[in-house]
Amino acid sequence: MSEKILYYSTNRKAEKVTFKEALLKGLAPDNGLFMPDPIPGISAEELLGYADKPYYEIAYEVGRKFLANEIPDKDLYSITKDAYNFDVPIEQVYERKYIMHLDQGPTASFKDFAARLMGRLMQYFLKKENRSLLILTATSGDTGSAIANAFYELENIKVVVLFPEKEVTDRQRKQMTTLHKNIQIIALNGKFDDCQAIVKRAFADEELAYLNLSSANSINIGRLLPQSMYYTYTYAKLCKDCNDKIIFSVPSGNFGNLMGGLIAMKMGLPVKRFVVSTNENDEVPVYWKTGKYKIIVPSVNCISSAMNVGHPSNMARVVSLYDGVMDDKGIIHNQPNIERMRKDMFAVSIDDIRTKQTIQDVYEKYGLLIEPHGAVGWAGLMDSFKDNIEDASPEQICVCIETAHPAKFPEEIKEILNIDPQLPESLKGLEDKEERYDVLENDYSSFKNYLKDKYF
Ligand SMILES: *Cc1c(COP(=O)(O)O)cnc(C)c1O
């Protein structure tokens, strides 16, 4: 057996727990976020040996470094194989500069990577103990469909998604309401904030404790570990020898994607630098510059809408990895080593004008269609070359992460390029499927009665 990995809380006031406990709890009892300790190692030689493996096998190899003590290898192997049944294309743009497309999953966004593995790991532990969970999620569109699709047909888990009736697009709604089975969808006659408030209240309601309510939100450690896997995959596929170091540009909102990369780097992945690309919500680039972290309220609305975050929920983890303590409000209790943070991560803010310009430039120059989030990543990478000229050299491997499929942003793409992006297979045929969902008034007691009637 390998060394036992436990999970500590970033607030450092709770007992360490196993992966299973961290996964099923979500949040630590002191309201901190779980982090692995120690972070297991992986050598460059080992990684280069993965060059010919398919994605799910590399995911398995990384996963077992964390989970060997809690899940037998053969079980983990079938879990990763089942979760990752789609392509992970890495496309050359020019020289050794690439775009990695994390948009081939069932909802065409990189959130599929985390949600699908997390769902299967939850199912695994629940089935073993003959327990069940009811996952409650409020969504403004994308997270709900990723969770609903990832948990579809899993055993011992039911899902209830609440969305604001008038605030999601037809396609977003259909991605959730055409699934059925263990996935129940509710349209609330209210706003996203109302959905969130109702879900929060349900979690705190003693009378609903019998339902074993759980959340699948982005701070769960079960969503983080899967996000370290595509970084190792990319290294294994692109790097030829142990001298190669890689640069990743990560379009960032809640910094879960970036945290996955930082964990991979801590494991030993030879990363030269992360380019942390944000939209106009620039609290982190400003923090790097001034040493002062100031959250942005309310967050700025940009076309890269999944990154409109004024206080990234994973910042506490980033700070923790650099030996500091930040609480959930963004207050720093122990200073992290900011010099090392600045060295490992180049942080840059890209406004909407640049984002649109980048979509146009990349299309005209390379014939590649990217969407607003990926464009923030690409523009950030280009900006980083101004500060680090040697990174632009033909030998330096740089990978920009494209987090969604352009067809998810048809209006923006039409406006900028005057073309209609082709739907990926996964998003086709929604029009012909039967939609089913319930509509509820915007008040807590209707929701509570609904749950009690439906789940007992
Ligand atoms: C969620 C999301 C992001 C931001 O990822 P974080 O892990 O929150 O930084 C970027 N792009 C898309 C398309 C997303 O859905």
C-alpha cells in the first residue's frame, strides 16, 4: 500500500479526513476547503511513459496516486473508463503552441471532466455502504446541465436542479429537462439568487435531513482531482524528453481549473509557468501587482460569462498551496509566499474588446474557431510573451485551454465572425426530445413541500 493521503481544511481548524469523507461532505466543518496532504509524486519519466495511453488510462494512473488506499485499482480503472468515453483533442496552432479542447463531453464544456468522475466516485462509495444522496443544485444554466448529465442514470443518487425560469436559454434548459429518470428539474418563478437562497435554506433545514441532501458544487475536492488529469495527459502527449517544460494558459473564473493544474505541478509535472487569464474581473491580477486582495462586488458582466467571478471560490486553496490562510470572505489570515505565486503564475486581465478581437484574429490567422473563454486564455498567453520573450520561442511548448465549444455561444460568434458554429454531436437532437419539468412559485415552503411529496 502506498502512503495514506488525507485531506486537511484550508482554514486549518478541522480534523483531516479521508477522500471518501471529503467527497461526500463537500465542505470541511470549519467552512474551509479540503486539500490533499501529502500531494503524491509523479516523475517526468513516468509521465513520458504514458505517451501512448488513451485519456482514461492516464486519468486512472493519476487517480490511483490519490486513491489507491481507498479504491481497488480495478474498480478505479472501470470508473475512469466509464467517465471518459470522449475525445480530448490537442490542436496545433503554430510551432509548439497548442489549444487543448476540453469540449467533447456531453455538455460541451470542461465541467464535464470534473462532474462525470465526481459522480461516479460518489456512486461507488454510496453503493458500497448502501446509502443514497439527493443532490440539490441551483444553476444559472451551465453547471446544472453538466451535473444533470454527469449524474444521469447513476445509482443511489438523485438530482434536483433549480433554475430561474426566464434566465436560461432554450438550449440550456433542454439539456436538463430531456434527461428524466433520476434527474428532476424545477423552474422557479424567480431569479438565480432566489434559487440559490432556497437551496441554501434546504441544506440547513433539519426537517429535510432525512433526505441526505448534498451539493455537487465547484468547491468539492471530487471536482478538483479530475482537473489535474488533463494537464498530465497534455504533458504525456506533447513532451518528448525530460528537458521539456510546459506553459499552460488557463481561462479562470473560480480557479478550479487552475487549481487542478497547480496540483499536477506539485505532483511533479514539469510546468514552466501558468498564465492565469481572467476577464475584466481582475481581482487576482491586481493582487499579484499590488499584494492586496480585494474582491469585486458585484462582479463585472463579460461575454466569457462563466468567468464573471469577483471572488474565486478556490482562491483559499491557491493561497493554502503557498503556505497562507484565506477564509471564505477573502480575508487573509496568514500571508502566502506571494513571490513564489508570482513566479509560478503570470496573471493577466483581458477585457471584452480584446476577447472579441482575439476570436477574430485567431480565426483569420489560423482558421481556428474559439469561443470567448478560450479567447481570454489565448490573449493572456500572447500578453505573457511580452514579459517573457523566451516563452515565445519555437521550441517552448505552450498550451491554451479551450473550456467550451463555440456552438454554446452562437450569438457572440455570429456577431464577431458572421458565421453559425456547427453543433457538436453531443448537443444535436435536443429539439426532438421530450421536455419534462415542474414550475414552482418563488417561495421556500412550496419547494419544501415538493421535496417531501416526491422523496420519502
Ligand atoms: C466554469 C468555466 C470556466 C471557469 O473555470 P473555473 O474553474 O471556475 O476557473 C471557464 N470556461 C467555461 C466555459 C466554464 O464553464
